[in-house]
Amino acid sequence: MTSPFDPVQIGPISLSNRFVKSGANEAMSREGVPTKAMVKHHADLAAGGTALTTMAYCAVSKDGRTLPDQIWMREEIIDDLKAVTDAVHANGGKISAQITHAGSFVTSLKVGTTKSSSTGINKAGLMKGNKWQKAMDQSDMERVKKDFAKAALLAEKAGFDGVELHMGHGYLLNQFISPLSNKRKDEFGGTAEKRIRFPVEVLSAVKEAVGERLAVIAKINVSDGVKGGSTPDDAIILAKALEQAGADMLVLSGGRNIESTWFMFGSPINMEQMLKMITSPINRFFFKLSALSVPKGLEFKEMYLREYSLKIRAAVNVPLAYLGGVTSIDNAQKAMDDGFECIAMARALIHDTGLVNKLKSGEVSKSGCTACNKCVAYIYHPGGTWCVENPANDLEINQIPASRKNYNS
Ligand SMILES: Cc1cc2nc3c(=O)[nH]c(=O)nc-3n(C[C@H](O)[C@H](O)[C@H](O)COP(=O)(O)O)c2cc1C
């Protein structure tokens, strides 16, 4: 029987156990530069026993951000990124960078017309006046492919052990995969095989750039969780193609940021907390509108994506990380028994960065996270994302670039 504490090989890297911190917007970068708070957060996770932590949302280019302070990968921040990876390595952990592009999902920056799989009105962009989206042509696609490969090479230079390509949640690569957004009539739209083509090409480009040295991981949706969106059958076609293209692991997620956030979290966004953090009337309106999609009577269930993820497990041999509502040692063991190689967690590790070691020693058998989702609203807080059950984050260290030397922390 495999234990969640057994080591595992993921492509070229070995992990000391099966626990992965799922990419979760830390809000610990300022003007695209990771801060000391980012260093502390991931160092704490490594010290707490998480084998592979993921630095969330690193845009592959400046126009790939959705929020103004998000990191975009560039030479100028190598030392700051390195401060994060060094701290993780010093504590015995490994770290991957979630590399991504927003496409049309630009909610908090005024950029004008955004690029996506298809031309039309941009729902996400209405919050900031980015009313239109334009279908990417071949040269746009080549540029984005190159940007992903370049970002992966930069991640390698900065000491990351892996990169995770974000293909879920409604960002650019998902805008190709999902029939909700992909209305193309060319060889990149239509059937599932055509809709996944560009994302698979992007992974191949990244694999070619860094695949011998870094773990190349993809985060995919097992379903968009909304009528007209991508289905588990689409996800199987995608997973098989990514396996063929050499992905080292797939992290299984679900839901889209606008249409079905409840599916991503297995419970509704905490509207009361969100409205405290969001001041713009139009953004408040959109959040209220998104609440209408939540199924009546929805209650949080541990391992809420299990049924879907088992379908992917049955279809491929590539290592898979089970994600979604893992809160206890029993859940982690169940994921192992189901045949998943790793267990990814976000909220439970935001609640307690030391959880993995505590599960191992038996100090606790279950996370204290209540899935209240207040942490999701804190991605808009200047102190960075944190769990409301814990003492507040230190505002000061979230203003200081990660590599600043004349600071004793
Ligand atoms: C505060 C917060 C921020 C998140 N930001 C991201 C993100 O930047 N990228 C991403 O892929 N997923 C993001 N997620 C989703 C998580 O990675 C994960 O898919 C989801 O929380 C379900 O896992 P869990 O039940 O272990 O929390 C975020 C989740 C939370 C709670």
C-alpha cells in the first residue's frame, strides 16, 4: 500500500513525499516582484513538510496578468525569484512556478482589447472596461508559445524545480479548451481534439525547453462544471494528449473563474467577505452575479472532485495529483488507494503551512480549515492571502522585494 509519505519521482525530480501545495494566489508580489512575505510563505510550507510547493500565477508576459501586482516572468526579477527558491531548498522542499497567461480574463487592469481563442464581447473584461476580445492568429499563438518556453527557462535559471502550466479555471489555455469560449472554425476549434491542440503545443514547447531538467506539470479541469463547458470526456482527451506530449504530472482541478467558481472550491465564494474587500461597484455587481450560478443547497464535501478525477485516472498512466477538498490524513490515503501519485492542497495549507508534518507525526489527523473561503477574498488584501483563523500577515514584509539584502528576516 502506498503511503502519502512515500517518496515519488515526477519526471526528472524526486519528491520526499506526495504532498503538493496547489497554486493559490498568494498576493505576495508588488508590481510584479515577489516580496519577503512570498519567501516566508513558501519556506514555511517546505519546513512544514510539503514536498512540492507551487508559486501561483506567474504570467509568461506582462499582458498575461489579470491583477496589477501579479508576477510576470522577466530577467529583472531573477534574484527575487531565487530568494524564494533558495529558501524552499534550504528547508528541504521543492518548488514549481505556475506559468500562465490570462487571455481575456483580465479583471483588474485596463488593457483594451484582449486576446483569446475567439473574437467577441469579453465578459471578464467588462469589470475594467476591456470590453472586447480578439481571436489569436497564428503569429499571436507562436509568440505565446515562445513566451511560455522563455518563462520556463527563466524559472529554471531562478532555481525552480518544476513549472506548472495553467490550463484550467478560465485562463488563456482553458479559453482554447473550453467550448464555452472557443468558437473557432479553424484547426484550433470545434472538436475536443482541435480545442486542445494549442495548449498541447504550448506544453510541447515548454517540454522541449526545460523538460530534461524540470518537472513539466499541467493543471487541467476535469470538468468546467457548467452547462456548455468542457466535460470529463474532453478532459480525458486532453489528459491523453498531454501524456503523449510528455507531461510529467497533471494536477486535476475544475471550474471556471466566472461561470463556476463554486465547482472549483466545492462551496460558494464567501460573498460577505468578498464584498468587504471589493470596493468597485461594477466588480461587486459581477461577484453578486456569479453567485447566481451556485446550485441550491450546495454543501462542501471532502474530496468533492473524486468522482470526476477517477475517470481521468482510469484513462491515463501519467502521474496525477488529486486536488479538491483534501482535509485529512484519511483523504490523503484514499487518494493514494485510488491510484493518484500525489495529493494537492490549497486551503488546508493556507490554514496551516505545517500541516503535512503534523499529519505525519499524528499531532493532527484533520485540517482545521472549514472551507469558509474567506481566504479567497484575501487575495485582494495588501498583507497577502491568509486564513482568517490565523494572526494577520505582516503588512511590512509584503512591501519588501524578496531579494532585498539590507533587511533582517
Ligand atoms: C486563496 C486562493 C487563491 C487561489 N488562487 C489560485 C491560483 O492563483 N491559481 C490556481 O491554479 N488556483 C488557485 N486557487 C485554487 C486552488 O489551487 C485549488 O484548486 C482549490 O482551492 C481547491 O483545492 P483545495 O480544496 O485544496 O483548497 C486558489 C485557491 C484559493 C483558496
